[in-house]
Amino acid sequence: MMGGQGKEMNDRGLKVSLLIPTYNAGAKWPQVLDGISAQTIPFTEKIIIDSGSADHTRELAKGHGFDIINIPKNDFNHGYARQVLADAATRSDVCTFLTQDAIPATADSVQKLVEPFRDDEIGLAYGRQIPHDGATPLEKHARLFNYPDRSDVRGLDDRARCGFKVFFCSNSFAAYRKTVLRDLGGFPTHSIMGEDALFAAKMLTKGYKLAYVADAQVKHSHSYSLKEEFRRYFDTRVFHEQNKWIRDIYGRPSGEGLRYVRSELNYIASTDATFLFSSVSSLFAKWLGYKIGRYYRHVPKSWLRKLSMHQAYWQHV
């Protein structure tokens, strides 16, 4: 449990690092780097961990002042990669994580993200993700549903208000107080996914709080195929089955799923009904993947690699 409640900290005195896992970062990478270079906050450290890019990812990053950690592709794991980055940021009070396709929307995105750390109850803060330019209605709805326009601070006592979503966060754009990350053992390094959610859920039980900062924004969205949706939600169910302690503390996620279905169908019907078939198909793929994922322990490993989005995970299980 933390010391002194509500202690003020001058955010301009914080040493802030920027940390990004990369692999063939692609067409949006130059925009991401330009957005980082335009940030008003000075970074103490900028580091990428790259797992074997064959394009210009590393060269472009180096040209924008990043240090580079190289790991083999087969060693990549979301939690492991982020923990290596956090351990490498030895001169920082706050570790800010970004993904290679998340473009800072404004020059003060990171500055706004770290402002909540003036209060030492805050262990992590995550920002608002808005759709990329040209995003489909399904992409737009996913961002509107998960990232509203109102900021919030949540602790363990907010379970009744927020339900299973009380520990929701995303380290596609998030900042962590380094001492809290260290004292709680860092990111889990062997989870199929959800290393950010696992850490947040654990952190709340230790008395810390997380902040959602709606004014800190990045452009970040994805258009998934039906196969990708199935695989993502298959992995999500594996994650839930492997971490039943979360349900013991925070309850089941079923109510949140039904709320999402209703919200998406209403949104699509009111904005662009031509996407209704795509919406229904996508929702069915998610439902099917989630249902089948419940029985993953009974599935041959060769099939698990086909059903899962994180195929490399099964090589070490």
C-alpha cells in the first residue's frame, strides 16, 4: 500500500520516457515519429524494442533520437517486451508506452497524459484513442464505446459503478509510475494477452488508482477481418480462463458484452445502415471465438495455433 495520500507532484519535474515495441512498423510509422517529435514535453529517454523488422523501422526511429533494443522475433511477447523497455528506462519516473501505429493527435498529448501523476494515488494513466482518418463505422464505434469524451479516475471502490470495466485500460497509449510498476512486479511476461489489464487489476487491489485522460489523445484503430475477430476473442476467452481470480474480484464480463452489442447495432443503424451485415457478422465471429476459447484446454496444440491470433504464445505452453 502506498504512503501519503493525495501528495502533490509537479508534473514538469517528472522524468518521462517514451517506450515502443516495434516490428515492421509500416506506413503510419513516419507519422507516429513526427507526432512524437512535436510533443511539448521533453523525454528523458526514447527507446524502441524491435523484434526483427525488415523495413526501415529501426533506421527511422534512430533518426528521431530513439535508442534501440533488438530481440529475436520468436522471443516477442507483449508483456515481456514492455517489461524489457521499462527496465531499460533507468532514468525515468514515468514510463509512457505507445504502439507503432498510434499517432499523437496533438502536440500536448503526452503532457496531458502525465498530469494525473501529480497525485501519488495514481499508478497509471491511459489516454483516449480516436479513429484513424478514413476509419470504418465499426472502427469508430469501438473507439467511441471504449474511450468516451469524459475523463475519469477509478479505484477498487468503483467496482459497483463500473463493474468489470473498472480496471479497463490500454497500453497502446498509457503511462505508468515507475515505482508502482517495479513494486508490483512489473508486467506479466507469460500471458497470451492483456498484460495491461492484468497489471491494472492487480494495482487496484493494492490501493492505487488509474486515470483515464480524455484530453490526451492518439489516433489508433483497426479494421479486422472476420477471422481476426474470431481469433482475438478466442484469445480473450483464453485470457479470462487463465485468470479466474479477476472474475472473483471484479465479477463476470458478460453484462459488458451485451451492452457493447446493443451499442454497436444502434450506432450502425443510426449512422450507416449499409454496415449492418458487417456488424452482425463481426459480432457473431467475436461471440463464436469467445465461446470456443472456453474449451482451449481440450484442443490439440496444432489447432490452437490456427485458432489464436498470438500463435507464438503456444510454442512456450
